[in-house]
Amino acid sequence: MTETLRRGYPGMKSIKDMPVVQDGPPPGGFPSIRYARRLPSTGPTGFTLFAVGTAVMAFGFYRVGEHNKHGRVLKAEKLAARETIYPILQAEEDRRFVQAKLRALENEAKIMKDVPGWKVGEPVYLTKRWIPPAQPVGAWGE
């Protein structure tokens, strides 16, 4: 096979003159062909993701519960402070109401002085029951 095929030179005249050599597998055979689908792991498993999500949610619910407890304590403190200061605020409002009522009676006496038979401070409703004023006393005169 190493001889050159040139015209006029001795050697093989045709390819048919070559000895038949059949190709075969190498000794020990060919390596096996990988046909199975082997993908690399691209991240945590589904169970791991579920476990981590559950843990995060549990921690979040714990924090919400702690926040709610703290909020209840603050709300109770606020209500206690309001209950403590309410009588003082009510006394101030009563004092303001009495002063405004006196001013309103003075204004009524001044305005209605020329009307015969008018009694200052007499209720306009025909009842013995006390009825609170329809608008804050002194709202027009102040």
C-alpha cells in the first residue's frame, strides 16, 4: 500500500490488487454509548423549598403575633391614660359650658329686652325634661 500509483512504474495497477483488510472493533470493544439523560442538579429539591417556605411563614406568623401582643399592651396603656384624664377634661368642658350658657343668657336678655312677656332662660320646649342645646352653646356669640 505504500507504493505510488504512477503510470509506467511498477507496483499496484489497481485498487483491486490491495489485500482485503476488514475494519473491526478495537480489542476489548468500543466504550458504551451514553444515552441516559443525566442533567446536573440546578438547585435545591422541592422538599427543601417547601421546608424553607414553611419555616419563613412560621417565623412571619410568630412576628405578627408578637407585634399584636405589643399593640394590645400599647392600646391598654392608652385607654388607661384616657380613663385617668377623662374626669379632668369633663370638668373643663362643664365649666366652659356653664360660662357659655351664662353669656348666651346675657345675650338673650340684651336682644329680647324690648319684647313684652319674654322670660330669659325659659325653655322653648313645652316639657319638664332637660334637652341639650341643638348646637354648642356660645357657638354664635363667640
